[in-house]
Amino acid sequence: MSELTNPATIVQEPETPGEQATRRAFLAAAGAAGLLYTAALAYPIYRYLASPEEMALSATAVTEVTLKDAQKLPLGSVLMFKFGTAPAMLIHHADGRWIALTAVCTHLGCTVQYEPQADRIHCACHGGVYNAYTGANVSGSPPKPLKLFKTAVNDAGVEVARA
Ligand code: FES
């Protein structure tokens, strides 16, 4: 057997510093490309799994709004407002309680309405019903409850904040 074909005789020469730097740069670029690829795959999955309500709320950086003069809202009525870019509602229940919730249906994202005569929140798109005090999905298509906000009533109005 000749010396050239015998694997035991092949001697690998040490890498030069230039070759090592090139290898590191290649590995760093490959790692960055892998991260980008993973993010590109994960984002559509997140979009698919996130509810329309979560998407609407995550699109805004707003954490609190003050609804001027909303403390004058009559009992048994509702005030629709925007929490950032997302529709929301402030309900002044007949028993005096103040409840603020997102108004984006967790099924497919339609804007829901408060029905004072039935004291419930209804989605006209597919008949979803929510509890007007807790936001719980009561019947129909909605898979999740509406998100509740914190409320604080003062002389200037009603402050609504993320819970
Ligand atoms: S979008 Fe509200 S029930 Fe379908």
C-alpha cells in the first residue's frame, strides 16, 4: 500500500488564523440565518394560535385611557371607546358596577355589543354570547372570554387600564 492511499498517513495541517476567522464568520452567519428561519416559521404559527382579541390588544402600546365625563354614564348603559386601536366598552351596570372589557370577539374578531335588556354581551356575527360582568364566553362560537380592564371612577371621568 502506498503512503498516499493509507488513511493513517494523511496529516492534516493546522488551520491558519485566517481560516479560523472564516470558519467563525461562516458559523455566525449560519446561526443568524437559522434564527431568522425559525422566526419566519414561528410567527405565522403564533398568528394562527393567537385570538383576534389578543392580536388587537397586542397591536397597541396603550396601557391606560381616561374617559372624560364617563362617570356621568347612566345606569344600564354602555360607552364604546378605543383602547389604543382596539374597540372596547365601558358598561355602567344597573347595580352601579363599572365593567370595562375589550369589544373584540374572540371567535373571529367582530366587534361585540352590550345588550342592556338581556344584560349580556352579544356578537352578531355568529351569535356568540358573553357574561357582561366577567367577560366569560357563555355560549356560541367564542373560544375564550373577553379581557377585563381595571376601572377607577373619579370626578374627571373613568380611568381604564390593562388588568
Ligand atoms: S366573530 Fe363573534 S361569534 Fe363569530
